[in-house]
Amino acid sequence: MTRSSDVLPRTPRPAVSLGFWQDRPPGEALLTARAADRLGYEELWVGEMATYDAFALASAIGLRTERIGLTVGPLAVAVRDPMTIARGVASVADLTGRRVGVAVGTSSPLVVAEWHGRDRSRPATRLRESATVLRELLDGRKPSFDGETVHARGYHLRLDAPRSELTVAAFGPAAVGVAAALADRMVLNLITPASAAALVRRLRDAAAVAGRETPRVAAWVCAAVNPTEAAVEQLRRAVVGYLAAPGYGEMFTEAGFGDVVEFARTRPHPRELLAAVPVELIQSVGLVGDEATVRDRLADYGRAGVDEVALVPACVEADPGGEKTLAVLRPPVAEG
């Protein structure tokens, strides 16, 4: 099946995602959230890294903003089971009165195995089984599921079922298949428009096999309009950990940065690797430059089949919370 957006490319709908920049105070996330709400963005993604619990932060944001919808995640399915995810989402929705979606993914070996000490084996199976059970719980049903990695029986939400939109984070073919079969939306992170286009095509093919309408596609994209030197440096630091990673390295090589990837895979000191990252590399996966350049790049993502771009604004002293970038790229005001 196809959608109208498959036929006529358009500028992706803008949303906002919290960046959790390591060189900035954690509480700046609330500043970004309030700016996004005030500027008219419809959705704020609340992920989880090394500071706030995602559900706690989403609740705090919901109580400090006026109207913006929330999506919690992506959450690692090897760390949080479907019941804890569904209960958390229902809690945020009940406490804030907001529309609350949820995103799940496999996350990285660092987060799952090293930080949490959890088993990350069979990630695609766990993702598929978790999404299956989570969908039932979010709709208020009582699952009876005995899978290879996930088991759930006897619980249903005591709070009102949030009936949340379910998003699956994808990069490899197995996760794309899960998104095609079970999700309302697929989300991509740190992606060039060319790689996004390839994944969108794969998603459409997999959805056709599953007999489903193609899920919408969102992309998290770092953004800095008229960036300062500090903003550029922040974005350069953000990509260092991805350059040698399987999949990402190949993507950057295809984008013309094979020499940087080869150097990254020799495991140099992070300072040496950072010095080797050109500005053009972050521009390949980000919205970096003057307004005209950034809007052209947004159109590239639209032509790739991306329906929504979640802006991850650079946050620096000259632009706390990324508000200046968000103001330039704010969604148009609806007429009438």
C-alpha cells in the first residue's frame, strides 16, 4: 500500500527531541521543552540517557507546559519489559492529561550489557515480542504471551489505557521488519537522507509483505541554524562515538568520509578522532548552516520519504535550550 506522501514529497513535519548534551546542565531539557511548547511544536520526544528517568522527566514536562504532545523513548526493550513501559506511559498520560506515545528499540551493547548488565542476545526477537505485548497493554487488553524472550500473563493497566502510538527505532533490516509489521511509526537516528531513503524503501517493501499500510517515518536530526563555533563543536563531539559502529561507519563511508571511518576503527584517542571530524560530516547527518541551507536539507529528508523530523537543537551559551534554532524552524501557524 502507498500513502499520499509517497507520491508528492513535502517538507517533513517538525517536532523536537531533547538532546541531553553532556556538556550542558541536565535541567536545560526543561528549557528546551518549554520553548518547543511555546513555539507551537506538536510533539516532544523525551528519551533516556544517563541523567533523568524518561517517565519522570516526561511527567515534569507535562506539568510545566501547556499543550505539547509527548513521546517517551526510544526505550531499550532488554532493559524495560512491556509491563513497566505500558505502566509508565499510562502514568504520564494520567498525571499530565497529555497525549503520550512511546518508542522502543534494541539500544546499544554499552547501555544494555555494560550499564545495566542485561542480556542483549536475540535483539530482533526481543524487539518483536516486546512490541507485540506492548501494543496489547497500551490498548487496555490483558496479554497472554509466552515467547522466546518475553513472557506476559495476567496483567492489564489499572489506569486508563493510553492507546498510545507505538514507534519502533530501526536501522538494520530486522528492526525495519518489526516496524513494518507492528508499529505506527518508524524512527531513524543520525541518518543521511540517502540512507533514510534506502530504509524507507525497505520499510515499504516489508509493510507490503505484511499486508499493512506503510508506517510513518520520523528522523531525529541534530540542528543548528546560523551556528556558533561552540554549536559546531558540540555536534562534532556528538558523532565521534558512532563513526566506528557497524552500520553507521558504512553510512558515513557512503557519504564520502571513509578516511575518517578507517581512522576511527584504529581506535585512536577520542581527542585525535574529534580533530579528524570535518564540519561537512556533521552537515551530512544534520541541519547545520544558515536558514536557507537548513530548509534545503529538510527538503532532502522529505524527498527521502521522511514524514517527520525531530529537531535535536544544539544547546550552547549563545543559544540556551536551542531556542533560537527552534524559533527559526517553528511550524507554520495554522490559518483560521
